[in-house]
Amino acid sequence: MSHSTNGGAPIDLFDWFEDGELRTGFERPTNRYGSTPDELVPMMREIGFDLTEDEDDTGPDTDTKAAVLALTERLTGVRLTEELLRNAQYHFGHVPEAPAAEWTKMVIDVTGADGERFYKEVTREEVEAASSARSSSCPRWRRGHTGPFRPGRA
């Protein structure tokens, strides 16, 4: 299962894999792809996804992020809670070959279908400090290798 969002424009990518096969994926719920692109449609309707083909995007207002998280919960049986996010290990890596604009922080901002919100800002300094701490405490650590990072903990 993969869900990503850019945090600005309403771009929410969802991919459901099973045994290494992409079963269903979408950026917009009406434009699905994969080996079984329509298998999740009944569940998506139950959750409240807007599945109308509306060219001018004036269909019912649906919080796609919340709907995608509800879909993920139904498929996995795992409820995404503030406690789960707070105690989770986040894995980051550095890919020096891929140029990227400078960044100063990242934001984890999740609002559940029930309206419960989890918000956490993680600064670049926190990420670098955690990477350095991990690097010095683990002899296997090599540049470019991903490892766990827990926000707020070095």
C-alpha cells in the first residue's frame, strides 16, 4: 500500500499492491489503473469517494486524503492513529545523484475520516541530527543507506 500527497495542490496518489502486483492505483479516484482497477469501486463508494466523471471538477466535496486513509484502513485492518504515527519509525535516505531544491522542513499532517488530526513538523536539522546519531551509533551505516528516524528523537 502506498499513499503520497504533495501537501499543496490536491494530488493524492494511491497504489494497492498484492504479491508484488499493482492491483489498483489512482491519482483521481475516477482515473484508476492496475491489473484490477475497478475491484475497489464498491468499497470506495461506501467510504464516500467522488466517483463522478465531472470535467469541471464541481462534484461533491470529498476529503481525498481522509478517504484514501479510510480505504487503506479497510484493506489492511490497521487504523492510523496519532499514537501510531507518533511512535512509528520513519525511514529516510539521501540520494545525492538526484538534485533537489533546498528544503528546511517536512510536515506530517493527517486528518482521519473521523476529523481527528495529527500534525508534526520535522526540521531538516532534526533529520540530519538523527541521521548523524544513527551513523555514529551503527557501524553498518553507510552513506545513502536508509534507516529509522523518529521525529523529535535524535
